[in-house]
Amino acid sequence: MDADSETSEGLKYKRVLLKISGEALMGPSDFGIDMPTCLKFAEEIAAAREAGAEICLVIGGGNIFRGMAGAANGMERSQADSMGMLATVMNALAMQSALETIGVQTRVQSGIRMDEICEPFIRRRAIRHMEKGRVVIFAAGTGNPYFTTDTGAALRAAEMHCEAMLKGTQVDGVYSADPKHNPDAVRYDHLTYQDVLARNLRVMDASAVSLMRDTNIPIVVFSLHNKGALQDVLSGKGPSTVISGS
Ligand code: GTP
């Protein structure tokens, strides 16, 4: 047994894609990037990495610019989505900085070429980075307008042969109603892709969920705010909602 398989013993998922919303990086602020919050997430990722997981990241851009909001304000949609994709690059660079501050090796790969500041997305190279223990941060979504970062995350999870897509949110799973407003809301431990699509549960957008269904990659929804939650999810423990085929 090699060193890597020893350290990853006990992990339910060894290679995962972690999706974080841009808003999560705002921390207590109303806008932008809060570095202490980035560092908190970086520490969670570092601990999971040390436990033997191979991790790649997709971060949204809504803390800086939302393509949909730009389009709603009269901007041409493709143009607005390009600006949203640029926002995700800023977030990727901020998380790279946070991770490197605590000694985690990272690489940022962008779906839109901007060679002076990060690598272009090259699938086989990204896989090699992960095998070497680097955290790969995928920026600029799919590189195309009309897609969300959820869909970008689903696409990269499939391309990287991830065993799960972990969706870190403000609450610890998918609830029957908004738990912040309804005390009777219950958390589902398990849902099928079909449940999510047919009941229009707003976990991720439908194209991301259907891509996960087609590639049979489970989506695990969990809270980013509970310390150790990422490691728990990787070990199949802790509160979460698992969305899978059956
Ligand atoms: P190995 O080949 O596994 O050693 O990977 P590596 O990423 O360390 O190799 P490389 O020598 O290609 O990269 C060294 C550094 O340059 C890393 O920090 C990369 O992220 C960075 N780098 C590589 N390609 C590009 C690029 O196209 N643009 C930018 N901005 N940085 C790059």
C-alpha cells in the first residue's frame, strides 16, 4: 500500500469537486472578498487534503458581479456573463492566495485564457496536478455565456472523474422549506436527481443536476460553516443531503 492510499483510508470520496458560492467569500460583508473567511475555508480544505482527499474547487462570482443581474438591468446577456466569469477569476485568485498562505499547493486554471495570471484549462494537466496533491481551482466557469458556475462545476467534476460534487452552502443540506423562516422544515438525508428536478428543489440549476445524473456523480449538500464539516462529508459522516440515482 502506498502512502497516499494509507492517508486516504476511511474516506468515502477520495477525489471531489467542492463548489462554493461567491457570496460565501463575502463573510460578514455585503460585497467583495473577506480574506479571513477565505482563510477559514482554506483551513478546512487543507485538513481534508491532509486526510488524503484530492480536491478541486469551483467558486461562483456573485459577491462581485452576477451575469443574470446585469442582463436584467439591460446589459446584453453574453456580455454580462463574461463579466460574471471574470468575477470568478478574482475569487479563484483570492482563494489561491489564502490556500498558499497556509502552505497548500494550488494551481488556478481558467476556462477563458488569461495566460499572464493563470493556467489555461487543460484537463489532463489538472488531473496530474491533483494526483500531485495540488488543489486545482477552476475559474471562469465553462468559458461560455448562458451557463452558471453550477454547470461549470458539474462539467469539471465529470471531466476530472470526481467521485462526488460537494456543494457547500449556508445550511447543512436540502430542506422541505426554508429552515431560516419555517421551524417545521425538515432536512432530507437523501434525494434522487429526479426528486430535485421534478420538485424543482433549488439546490443547483437543472442542467448541473442533469449532468450529475447522466454521469452518476452524487451531489452532497452540506454547511460550509461547521468546523470540520468538509472532512466529515468526505468520510460519509455529519449532516448533509446526498443526491444520487437511487
Ligand atoms: P509540474 O509539471 O507537475 O511540475 O507542474 P507545474 O504546474 O509546477 O509546472 P510548470 O512548470 O508548468 O508551472 C510552474 C508554475 O507556472 C505554476 O505555478 C503554474 O501554475 C504556472 N503556470 C504554468 N502555466 C501557466 C500559464 O499558462 N499561465 C500562468 N500565468 N502561469 C502558468
